[in-house]
Amino acid sequence: MRILLTGFTPFLDVDVNPTALIIEHMATQHYPGLEIIAEVLPTMYDTAGARIEALITEHTPDSVVCLGVAQGRSAINLECVARNRDSTTRPDNAGAIRDDTPIIPDGAETYLATLPLARFQAALTGQGIPVVYSDDAGAYVCNHVFYRARHALEQQGRAIPCGFIHVPGIGEEPPGLPLATMIAAVEMCLHEIAASLNDSQPAHTGKLNYDALAAQYARSRGIHPAVLNSLAMTGGVTSSSKVAEIGCGTGNYINGLVTHTDCAGWGIDPSNEMLAYARQQPTALHIQPGFAHETGLPPGLFDLVYSVDVIHHLDDTAAYFREAYRLLRPGGKICTVTDSEAIIRTRQPLSTHFPETIAPELARYPHIADLESSMSQVGFQGIEQQAAEDRTRLTDISAYREKVFSALHLIAEEDFQRGLAHLEAELQEKGAVVRVSRYVLLWGIKPVDQRPRIT
């Protein structure tokens, strides 16, 4: 696994830049399973920005980690946001001063870090190393390189972990940290990246391969209009809202919400093929790989976190609710769109024409009462159910022929063929097949004055 790791030269009144010393040390070490491409960048806007882009293109790393020093800070700072702005009165090492200057004209306003920050935080805290999340990478060369790296990867269509870490100055007492502690912290972060990437590799568990199904989903999976309307209205989504869809698949719903409300939208999914289609959506979306229990997104940022037809795919629903709680601002809402037992038993035409799907579907969908209990234990309040229904007349049943619905992969081939023949006969006789699509929307609110009960 190849990780690109960069630091900076001394600058201004920083005579000794600890990131350069970290890079120099790690360049001499051997880490089993890791190939570290370590380089110290010049503390100059244009030169450093061009160099990070060249390194990404030349080495095609599996992850990019940029280091910088923030002398006044007393902890490892996990930077969450890169902003498209250079703006400081301090000159870089070439004497350049940037006054409210865009890094990439017409570029995205911000990029979020895609490193597994939650894993970093847990690992460092577990070793007693002070660590905090930060949403301010400054407006100097550090933020410039962070933004240029994320932009370069976005332009190349490469969804790999990328982000920035600020370390304090060297010192035995706060606000400094010993150099050895900082080296250990960075080493731990790199190992957490490797672990997260290994976790994301598909396992042979008998579950569906959603990479292989991505093209079918993009072609045949549409938006349930009542669900989209409820997400927007009940979720209180406006143009100032930040919304994250967990398990976004090909991006239909988050694209629909952004189109409908002009909100800022993020989409998370473990399938790279699904995400490739999501990136082709016409709206400006923040799309990145991640898991329901570990999204890699910063805490307390979002007004709404939701999932549609995802909860039954998760091995640990409580971990998903804990992660959603972490992501939401106080007063933010969660919505889980799923199926109840009654819905599963009466799906039309899925259950009416393929009744063999009912038993395996009931086995894999969690009970609504269990979900409500889990949400309550995590700390969500105001838990309530909402119903959504849509009726359409299908004149094209290609989605059923192609087994776009995962339930059709859970039954025997002879049962599938029998049901398909029934569906084909009805279509030929009546010219259309009635489809009734129902969902339960399970809502909750992160309270303003309460922390989660489960950690």
C-alpha cells in the first residue's frame, strides 16, 4: 500500500519545522505492508501546490497525508475542511502575499478530508496523545496544499483517502509536543489508513456485489417522490442546510435533494462503482467512499443525515446510529428510510409475484421497534414514524428481468422464472403492471443539551 506523506520546510519565524523532521525520519524507516513516499515541500504557494499535484500523478498513491505545523496549537489537529482561499498578510518563502485569492478559480468552495479521521482520533486518544478535530486549516500554504491535493484527486476521479494534519511545535510542555510523540502519532495514523483500506476490500461473505450491480442501479433505480418530499419538508432542508446520505449508491436521492433545495450535499458509499455513477450526477456533490459506521466525515457538521433502503445491509445498526449522532449538529435530524414487516409482505409486484422473497426479506430487515430502541439508546429524541407511498403503472419491467431488486437474488432461479412469467403475462394482458411502493421513514433528533448514552 502506497501512501504519499508530505511536510514543509521552515518558514518565517519557524526555524525548525517538525514536519520536515518527521518526514526525514519516516523516509528512513521500513513499515511492513506500507510504501511511504515522503517529501518535504517548499513553503511557497505555487511551487508546493504544483509539486503535490505532480507527486499524486507520478506515484498514484493509495492515500495522501499532508502535514503542517501550527505553533500555537497544543494537540494534533485533524483538519476536516480545505477552503478555496489564500488570505493572509504573511508572505510565503518566495515573498508572495495572497489577499483573499481563490486557489482554483471556479473551483469548489470547500473540500472535506477523506481520511478516516474517526479512526485517527480513537487511536491517538487511546495512547494518550492529545488530538482534536479542526475545521480551520488556515489560509496559508498548508490549506493551499490541502485544497490542491483534494482538487487534483477529484479531477482524476480518484476516491482515495486524502487530508491534512497539523502538529504543534516541538516542546516538552504545552503548547508543544515532543518530536517522538508526533512521529508516533503520524505512524499510528498511517497504520489506521492501511487498516481502513483493508477493511473496505470486498469480503467473500455471500453478500451481493454492488460494484457489479452499479450499472443496473444507475439505469433502473429511480427516486420515490414521496420519500424525497418528506426528506426535504420534514427534514427542514433549505439552501443553507448541510445534508449527508449514507449509502448513497448512484446518488439519485442526494442529487434530488440538492436540485430541489439547493442544499450542500454529501454522499457516502463503500462501492467505488456506485460512486463513479454518483459523480456523474448533474449537481455539485461531495462524493467519497466510506461506511455507515465510519464515514470519515467531520463531527457536528450536518443538519440532516439519512439513508434510503440501506439499514438492512448493515451488520451493526447501532454503530450506524452512533456515527449519525456524531455527524449531526445539536438539533439536527436523522431519517432512516426502510421497510416494515407489513410492507414486505404486501409489496406489489415484488411480493405478489415473487412470494418466495418474503421470508428472506423478513429475515434480513430489522424490526422497526428494534431500530427505535437502538436510536433511543444512542441518544436520539423525538423518534417518530412517517409513511410514504407511491403508485405507478409499469409498462417496462426490465428492472425485474434484470434482478435490479436485491430480493430477487435471494430466491431460487426456478422461483424467479415462475414469478417473471407471471409478471410478463400480466403485462401482456393488461398493458401495464401496477406497482405500489411504500416506505417507513423513521425520524429522530439529536438533542441540543444531551450527549449520546452509548460511546
